[in-house]
Amino acid sequence: MNLAEIIKSLNLKIISGKLNPETKIKGVYVSDLLSDVMGNAKAGDLWITLQSHKNIIAVAELKDICAILIINGGQPDEETIKKSREDDILLLGTDESAFSMAGRIYELFKKHELL
């Protein structure tokens, strides 16, 4: 499944970065602990978190994460947005919870027979 489909289906907001319509999502990782993401997320994952500081960009780049979805209406500061542009990391946003987003994305994966 590609990232553009998920953004459209879930009405996600692009906070920063350029959407490459060809970007495929290989999985989803939900965590707010940077060390957990560094140890367990996989390349191509969509990362769901409430964190919005600039260190999330470094972790996403390190793990080759396809995009970061900031939940609960969180808004990154200008420094984080600037870093996401510099490092070409797509930042997405939603007012919904991590539980809601994970469940909805799970259903999309199931619908596309990716599970």
C-alpha cells in the first residue's frame, strides 16, 4: 500500500515535507520512546507518535522510516519542521489518538490483503 492512499483514506494533514506518490508503507510502528523506535522499527515503516520535537527526525532518518504521523493534534515547532525539510522526512498530523490511527491503518492493510 502506498503512503498517498493512507493519507487520503484517513484524511491526514501533511505538516512538512514532500509526498512521493510512489512511497510504499511496509509496516507501522507505534511508540513514543525514541530508543524503542531505534531498536525495533523497520525501514519503510510509518511511525505513529505523540512526540513532536526535532529528535524524531533524526530517529526517522536513522531507521529509514517513510513518514512520521503525529497524533492528538500535536504540532512540531519550526525547528522540527525545518529539520524535516532538510532531511526529507515527511511529517503528518491528525487529531485522532494512536489507538484510532493504528486500528484504521490495520483495517486498510487488511482490506488490501497485506496482513
